[in-house]
Amino acid sequence: MTPWMLLISPILVIISLTCVILQRQHLLMALLALEVMVLSLMFMIILVSGSSWLMFIIIILTFGACEASLGLACMTAMSRSYGNDQLNSLLLNKC
């Protein structure tokens, strides 16, 4: 384990948080940033703990995959109903 690996994982989390904040208009970009955040947190846990928390890592990765599939299903439903993936179109009442 090299020291640059321990420095890069918190930077990845911060970059993904800033991407969520800056790209909050589009749902796809927010979902991709959240997925990068989950993967970088898993990378950090693997670096710090080694393979002693293997079951915890598998459970968190499973939750990340479920989050990604649910987010993609919501985005598909939203793009079919509203025609785009912009989050501000959810605020419009189209009754």
C-alpha cells in the first residue's frame, strides 16, 4: 500500500461530492457521481482494512448496485414521462 493511494481516495470522494453539487440539474450525472462516491469509499475501506472486512465490502457493493439500478429505473421512467432527465421538470405540475 503506497501513500498516494491513501491520499487519492478522499480526493475522489470530494470530487464526486462537488460533481453532485455542480451537476444537480441532470439526474444521470448525479447518479454517476453517487456511484463514483460508493466505489471510492470501497477503495478507501479496502486500503485501510485490507481483506478483513470482506463481507462488509460485498454488502456495500451490493447496495451500490441496487442503488444504481433503482436510479436508472427512475431516470428511465422520468425521461419517458417528461422527455428529459432534468430535475427541475419534476417541479412542473402537468396535470
